[in-house]
Amino acid sequence: MSGVGTVFPPEEGRLDSRGFSALADVLVASTAGGFLAAFWTGWEPLLEDRSSGKAIRKGQTVSIQGNQYLLYNFTSSDLAGAAFMARPQFGWTAGNGITPSYLWPRDETWFLATNIDLDSSILAGPSRLVAKVEALPVLESIPVHISTDLTSSFRQAD
């Protein structure tokens, strides 16, 4: 079929670097202050990193919905342009790195969740922020509402 390119599904549990970088810039611009980022402890780069691996082995993690996560404090400069991706424990220097499973600002004005077993992320926040993210050409987005069924067969309630 002419004009149709190859479509690749998103990788489960993470965003690609280009998409996340664009998203991070919008999120930083909307927020004054720091951020908390939670990374699933099962990602290989975290396990292999000396300090992250040590924290995991010592149990210095938080439990969210039955999974263990390492928490990191990010500044605006860490998040802008996804600068944190250059740190070895996040794996981007070796190729296919990781993005936060959960990310939110200290003022709790929005929340980003990327479940490790899903190929989608969910952003909850003010409508003006969501509209800016929906306008990003590097991300595919669909609006969902509190009544939207996000189980395996997507359908939106009336």
C-alpha cells in the first residue's frame, strides 16, 4: 500500500529516547522545582550498575503495586532534554536504555506512569499540559478519561 510506512509497536515498559526527551522538555517547562523518578529494579542496566545494584541488594527500594523500584531525585536540568539518560545506570550509553516507570514533580501537579508490562504510558495532569503533550509529533497519543477501559480490548465508555 503506497504511503504507509513500517509500524513498530512501542517497547514494553519504556519510551524511546527521542519521544521521552520531547516529553521531558514539556514536563520541565510546566513545573517549577524537582522531580521524583521511580525505576523498576528488574532492568538490567540498574542491576549491573555498582551503586544501583548495591541499593537493590540492600533493599533500598519502594514497593509500588507489588514491584520494587529505585527512587531518584531529579532536578530540572536532569530531566530537561532527558539529560539523565547519559548516566550509565540508565543504560543509554550502551544502546537501549530505560526511562522512568513513574515520574512526578514535587508539587504533584501531574503524574506519568509507564507500566513495565505495557506498551503505553499514561499522563495525568492539567488539560493545558496534556494538550501540549498531545501536540508532540514524536509521540502517539490518545485522550482517555476516567471511564476509559484500558484492559486488553480498548474501548471508551460513553
